[in-house]
Amino acid sequence: MENIFKRFGAARRFDRRARTEAAGSATPWRETVFVTCPKCERRAARQNWAESLYVCPNCGHYQTIGGYYRLSLIFDHGSFRELNERITAADLLHFPGYSEKLLIQKRKTGLSEAVVTATGRIDGMPVVAAVLDSRFFMGSMGTGVGEKVTLAVEYAAAKKLPLIIFSASGGARMQEGIFSLMQMAKTSAAIAKFSAGGGLFISYLTHPTTGGVTASFASLGDITLAEPGALIGFAGPRVIEQTIGQKLPDGFQRSEFLEEHGFVDQIVPRSEMRATLSKLLRLHTTAGRRHA
Ligand SMILES: [Zn+2]
């Protein structure tokens, strides 16, 4: 009985968090009825933004969305269960100012780390999902993120569930130094083991996916999807231009460019995210075959 109450409470908490995040994807959301797009600078009613899942109704620009909100867009209602919620960032090197900055990030976002990991169902098919949240330290990967992602991969392996990771990251978290870089090897090794056991890993790249995250788990998907217009690369375009002394082609490192060159399998608009994942799960998993 206690378990039912606990589950019910957790489901309500998740719904509340997803709703808060949806309305708080960018600073002015709460205060105003009309919100200006940072790209085309045209205004649209908040309600229209919400209906288009925070893609600009005028120009199609993708707003950043929170991890819980994204999960609420793909999971069957009531199926969300968070994994390792309590694992948080650690200031192992006593990096000047890091502890204070962590506190500010936690207060601002309500998150304890830059990734949310969970189990849930998509059209009745159980999956493990991780979402990097770029609102928290630019979705950078420190020990907390590496540990949560690794545990999610290991959980998927143990339960024989498909794995979906939504990446959005500025790269390794510099305040955690070499411990951050170690997470690249740790997460990659966990994925290699998961794949060797026959697990399905769908990597979904969102804006921006860069640095150590691109150079580790984000690039290891059996199937790689991307949101339209997302910046995906290792070093940013400015760094590359300065290094090679050449101007880069238009749209370099954007999803569309990477799809054309074979790095991304398919660009999937936010509105088609759940349907596309459902179709892939039906095609590639045993649970999917039962639901076909
Ligand atoms: Zn716009």
C-alpha cells in the first residue's frame, strides 16, 4: 500500500516539475503573455509557444527545454520513475568558486545535476532514458553526470531494456579537471558492454552537443537522431576557424550538415520525437514486436 502512495506521489511530483519547466524554459515565460523569439525577434503568445512545444511559431527556432519536460513529451503518462535522483556534483578538487556556483545552479534549475535519468514506457514499451539539461552548467559532464549516465546504461543492461540518451552539452566540466575527462572513458566502456550484450542504444542529439560528450557516449548510438538546427561537434566553429585559418562552410556542424554527411541518421522534429522513438522500438526490440 505504501508503495502505491509513494508511486502516486512521485508521478504527481514529475507532472508538476515537467509543467514548471515547460513554462520556465526561458526567463520571461512566467511574467508575460507574449514571448519574443531570440532568433527572429518576433513575438508570439505563450500559449502558441506551448502548443508548438517551444519551437518558435514564426521561424521554427528551437528553444531549450528542461529534462523533466522532455521526458513528459515521450513517456506514457504515469510511467516515469527516476533513477539515482540523489547523485549530485562533487567539488573534488576544491576548485575556487565551484561549490558556490553549484548551489546557484541547483537553486535556479531545481536540478541536482545536469542529467535526469529515468525508466518509463513509450507506447507501452519499457525503456531507460537519460536527458542532459543544458540549463545546468551548460549540460557539462562532471563526475555526477558520468556516474548517473553509467548507472543508467548498466540498469538498461541488467533489465535488458533499450536505452535512449538525449545529449545537450558544452563538454567536460572544467571545474572537475581530470575527473571530468575520465567520465568519457567510463561512459563509453559502459555503452560498449551494453552493446556487446545486444542492447539497443538510440542517441538523440539536441542543441548544443559538443566536447567530451560528443567524443564519448553521444556518438556511440546504434541509431543517431538529432533535433533540427542543433550545433553538434567537438570544438566550436570559432576555435576551428582560428586553428586552421580558414572560413568554414555555411551550416557547418549543424544537424542538417551532419545528416547529409552520414553522421546523423535522421533529423527528428520535437513534435515527432515520441512517434519516431515508438516506431524504432517497435522495429528493433522484442517488447516492440509484442506491441506491433
Ligand atoms: Zn523565431
